[in-house]
Amino acid sequence: MGREEFLFLLAGLKWTVALSVVAFICGSVAGLMVALARTSGIFIVERLTAGYIAVFQGTPLLMQLFVVYYGLALIGIQMDAWAAVSVGLTLHASAFLGEIWRGSIEAVPRGQTEAAKALSLGYVSRMKDVVLPQAIRISLPATIGFLVQLIKGTSLASIVGFTELTRAGNIISNQIFQPLTVFGVVGALYFLMCCPLTIYGAHLERKFLTASR
Amino acid sequence: MNYTLDFTPVIDGLPNLLWACLGTFTLAICGMLLAIVIGIGGVILRQSPLKPLRWLVIGFVELIRNTPFLVQIFFIYFALPLAGIRLDPTPTAIIALGINGGAYAIEIIRGGVQSISKGQMEAGLALGLHKAQVFRLIILKPALRAIYPSLTSQFILLTLTTSIASAISAYELTSVSQRIESDSFRSFEVYFTVTAFYLVISWVMMRIFALFSSRYFSYPVR
Amino acid sequence: MNQTINSATTTEPMISLSGVEKWYGAFKALDNINMSVAKGEKIVLCGPSGSGKSTLIRCINHLEAYQKGDIHVGGIMLGHGSKTIDAVRREVGMVFQQFNLFPHLTVLQNCMLAPMRSLGLDKAQAEDRARTLLERVKISEQAEKYPAQLSGGQQQRVAIARALCMRPKAMLFDEPTSALDPEMVKEVLDTMIALAEEGMTMICVTHEMGFARQVADRVIFMASGAIVEEAPPAEFFSNPKHERTRKFLGEILGRH
Ligand SMILES: Nc1ncnc2c1ncn2[C@@H]1O[C@H](COP(=O)(O)OP(=O)(O)OP(=O)(O)O)[C@@H](O)[C@H]1O
Ligand SMILES: [Mg+2]
């Protein structure tokens, strides 16, 4: 594999990073909504969000991308693969992050909410100033863990036809007939992105564990 | 905008899709079994007194956990023939699923064994049981119970991951649905239906896991 | 050897340690331990936290390996091969501070497991034996329950019955009452007293000085991994020879 091919892979890597960042940021915003809806205390809203989460957790990401990709076209929204995949990954992330954050909102001791209520704080302040700051801290290891899942998940965009790192690898591999070298390099690039995050997440988890003792 | 949904190709393809569900189940179950074997073997090696062995296991786990399954399955798909092993896509997919699931299983099982207090081991030894007996009769069940939730959700994940095996045309639900889609161009209808299939599959597996757990782990804990 | 041997017995001791040393890395946890326990003798082992009491009795059934010296139990030399270790473990029962009952087995199953798997009893024999001993620790009506459904005191009595089901020649107790709520201490001590009266050879790590006065033939005081003083309880409590013993007794009796 020459310099040319490696640069092509790096161009794909750029899109993998872009997809991951967009999906994580948009997914976080949507996921926060999902988490708040899931803990809203309004029965029907909670059931609906629980269903939303269950669908995304009970089906393959690949299918989610297919359905969003063809579903958007169907309702007349013309999008290129990049935008469609971003939407699909965002929805996927919103469900998973929503569930992670629901768990950490519920892990904040009840006394915190009660104390905030006793101080006559409204819902927004209660959440924004009291519950969420603690919940985010609790959720950090799991959130980072999901970010790693998401980065790996962007590889499925290649099956939908978007040229990110894995698809770039496929293309090169078909050109130079060295699949092991190419996919070895592709794997190494993913590893370089994910491993620091994994290590950082594990570090945070250990830190929280010892702090809570 | 004047698109009308047409599920006829889906209905015509229904028998094929149902058979393909069986393929998905086969991939999932064989993958799980292989994952358990790799998981247990990995944990044993991980506790070996030989440092290089321990590092090998750690390296394997991190390598698998930090790269996409799609890349792993491509790599294995191309690597096996070079190693002189000629396999159909379906067994290849099972190997890839087992290796991937095995890496996660190692971490989960290790946590379970660690969750059992040292006192349990000692109480068994003090009663004159051998180490192997202590493990089999005393450690195993509580450890299984401790890891059961994470292990089963990992298995559900593995089941959903089987859809990626379509990338090497293994026989399972996604690849069959792709064939129906390319014949009929009813993409949304096909994928929507198949998504529902997957939802049912993962729900059924969840029920089975829960049923098993209520049978087998019914002893009370504090 | 055995300068400290109990002069009352002429027969071979049930348990004897000579020159035992145990290291955790560079830390010496046991320092030249010599002691011998005659058949039917009751020893209470006490001393400040970290003095090596647990380490000492855990060496006797080889839950801890030791680096120097010899330990004999019931005529068996506790070597480092697994054969004699297993034999010794079949001969001595141990009761732990944290009970260590097996959570996934009922009380009855807890008691039957080792007799079946280690002694090779069949199911009927093991159950028979288990029920008899559960009766003896006055807990037979709980036989079908799981450990988590019992109080701490009940759990500890089951643990005693479980050890007795192996028909041990000696019993080791490591602070059997210190994880218990105060109101449950008595039921466990009563069980131990009854066992002592039946002639069981016992080594008990405990700070229950009332128990020591009533049951012990000798009290052994340890500090910093060494045996500092040993004497019959009357003498031990009324006339301790060593400064460290006096200080320890002052603390422990003052607290009660
Ligand atoms: N696994 C170990 N590694 C290193 N040091 C140990 C270990 N186990 C015990 N020790 C040390 O050995 C010494 C003796 O410990 P041991 O548990 O026998 O004390 P103890 O007299 O039973 O105390 P306690 O009353 O607290 O139970 C202590 O200083 C302890 O810190
Ligand atoms: Mg101790």
C-alpha cells in the first residue's frame, strides 16, 4: 500500500470523524430531551419514550440506517447519503444516550430533588442547577463508552454507500488486492481513535468508584 | 410525494424471510456459544501467572473492543483463506461473531468471578473441597447470577450484530432482505418489515433469558 | 521443641505448631510461633487488631501458606502437597467472622455439600447427618430456607453446623461473633459453649472475655505476630505478666 492509498484512507477517516462528531453532538441534544421526557413523571410521555428507546435498542443499527435512508426519500426529503446517515446515527444516539442519562438522573439521590423543591426551585432550575450536574458526572464513563460504540457504528455508513473510512478501505482493497494490509491499517486507525477514549472512560469509572467509597 | 406503499413483494418474500430468521438465530446461538468458550478460556488465561499470556488476553480484548465489527469480519473473511482455511460465509460469520462476543464476555465473566468474595472460596476450601469443586459448586452459580444481566444484554447485542454479517453474504435476515429489496425496489417496505422482525427476535430472546433467570437464579439475596 | 506444651497431656497433641513463620512480602506476620493444643483442649486467642490471630489459625488449615516451621494436625504433618492439606481440612472445621454461607444453597444443602463431595457420603447419609446437627444448633426448622432469609445469629449457627457435619476433630473460630448484632451474640456463644462441653478441641479468636473465662483452658495473647503470654484464664485476667497484656486487657475490659 503506497502513500496515495493511505491518503485516500485518511480522507475517509476525516468523514468518519465528521460523522461521529455530528451524530454525537446532535444525538446529545436529542438524547437530553429523551432523558428528560423519560423522567418527566407524565405517564404517557414516559411510556412513549420508553418505546422509542426499546425500538432503537432492539433493532440493528444497520436496519435503522436503511429505514431512515429510504424513509426520508419516501416522504420527499431529498438528501445525500451523508445527511441521511447523520440523521440515522443521531436518532440512534439520542435513544442510547437518553437511556444512559435516564439511569444517571435516577441515580441522583431523591433527597437532592426534595431539597431543591423545599427551596422552592422550579423544574428548570431543579434540573439545570441541581440534578443534571450530578447526573452528568455519574454518566460520564457510560457516555464515553457509547461514544466509542458510535464511532465504530459509523462504519455501517459504508454499507449504505457513504465513503467513510471502512468504505475507503473497501475501495482500496479492491484496487490493490491486499485486503489484510488495508483492513489492518483501517482497524488500526479506528483503534487509535477509540482506545484513548476507552482508557479515559475506564479511568473515570475507577476514579468515581474510589470516590464513592 | 405521490408514493404509495406496496407491501406485496414483502408478503411474497415472507417464507424466505422467516427461513432467514432461522439463519439469524443460528448465527446468534453459535456465535454466543463460541463467545462463551472464548470468554471462559480468556478469563483462565487472564489469570495465568505468565505475564505475556495475560498481556495477550488484554491486548485481544482491547483490540476487539476498539475496532468496528464490520472491519473485523472483513479481516477474518480475507485472513482465513490465507491461513489455508476455506469456509463458507456463514461459518466465517460465526467465527467473527464468536471472537467479537468473546472479547466482551472475557471482561464480563472476569467481573463476575471477582464479585464473589474471597470468603466463599475459603469456606469451601476449609470444608475440604478441592479448588475445582469449589469453583463448580460454590463460585459458579453466584458468579453467573452476578454477570447474567450484562451477559444477556451482550448476547442481544450480538444477535443484532448478526445483521452486519450480510456484508460477507452470510445467510441471515439482512442479506435475504437485501436480495428481496434489490429485486423489487420496495426498499422502505422491506427494511421496515425486517426491522420489526428484529424487534420481535430481540424481544423473544429477552423473554427467554428472563424466564431462565427466574427458574435458575431464584434464590434470595440480601 | 515444645517448651510451651501443656504439661497435663502425655499423649500426642491434636494441633501443634513449632517455629512457624509467615511473611507477607517483607512484612513478618507470624514470628516463631510455638504452641500445642491437646485433644479436647479449648484455647482462646486474643490480641490487638493486626497482631496475626487470623493469620495464625488460617495457617492451621492452610488457607494461608507459611514459610518456616511445622504444623501437625491430628497426627498429620501439614506439608505443602495437596494430599495432606485436604486431609487436614477434612479434620478441622472453621467458622468465619462473615459466616460465608453459600447463598445459592439452602441451609440443608449448605450442610450436605462437603460431606457428599469431600467425604463421599450418599445423599441420605448426608441429609441425616445435616438434620441431626441442625437440630443440635437449634435451627432445624430453618433447614429449607436460604441464608439470606436468616438473621446473622442463625446464619452463624448454620455455619457451625456445616463445619460439624464433617465430624471434625478440632474447630477453629475466627471472631465468630464480631459481625453480629449484640442481641445475637449470646445464641452463638451458647452454641459454642455446648460444643466445648461435649469435648471438642477448639481454638477461638474472640474478644468475648466472658466466654474465655467460662470455657478456655488457656488464653493466648498475641502481639505483632508473636505469642506474648499464655495462661489459664483465671491467672491471665487477674495477674497478667506482660505490660502489653495489661494494656490490652485494660482497653478491652474498660470498653465493656
Ligand atoms: N494478604 C495480606 N497481605 C499483606 N499483609 C497482610 C495480609 N493479610 C494480613 N496482613 C497483615 O498481617 C497482619 C496480621 O493480620 P491478621 O488478619 O492475622 O490480624 P488479626 O490479629 O486477625 O487482626 P483483626 O483483629 O483485625 O482481625 C496485619 O498487620 C495485616 O495487615
Ligand atoms: Mg482477624
